[in-house]
Amino acid sequence: MDFLKSLGIAASGLKAQSGRMRIIAENIANADSTANTAGGEPYRRKIPTFSSRLDRELNANVIEAGRVRRDPSPFRTKYDPGNPAADARGEVRLPNVNGLIENMDMREAQRSYEANLNMVTATRRMISKTLEILKA
């Protein structure tokens, strides 16, 4: 087993899931924001993407964060004529962020992060045991 390859693959997963969690946290933080101007467009949910690439040094496929896409789904609306962001009908457009979806995505990203971290820990233990055997 190639320990360096295992560590490299797991590290790429850690980095990708960390970026994913950052984007999800940004979505959650902006879930209730409105536009700055009347009838303006509020925050639009961001969707992280991933791609696989061949790392020539490791001779292995690793994962990396791809382009961040904007969610094209429609905005939520709320009748609030006193809000400075309200349009002529008194409707305020709210971000297309669903807290439940964001929380589930965050949980999935955390579990993937933990799985990669467990892989790093297991590989470190194997390296340590190998060194102990070689010393004896």
C-alpha cells in the first residue's frame, strides 16, 4: 500500500469538503438577507461543484473544488410594503436558500470530512506500526 498516495487522496477530500462547508455556511448566513434597493435581487444560493483530476506526482485521481454555481431556482417572496427592498406591489424577494437543505448538505459535508480525516489517522497509525516493526 502506498501511504503517500492514501494521504494525498484523503487530503484532497479534506480540502474539497472544507470548501463545501464554507459555501454552505455562507448560504446559511445570507438566508434572510434582502436586496439593497427596491425590487432588487437578493442573495442567490451558491452550489459547490467538484471535479476529479489526475495528480501526476501521486499517480492517483484526487478531488478538487470546481466552479461555484448559482442556484437558478426562483426567489421566495413575502408581502412587506414597509420594507425598503419592496417592489411596487409591496413584495420583497428573499434568497432562494432553504435552511433544511443547507443543514442536510452541511451534515453530509461534515461526514465526508470526518471519513477523510479517519483515513489520514488510519494511515498515520499504519506508518507508525510499520516503523515500529522495522525498528525491532
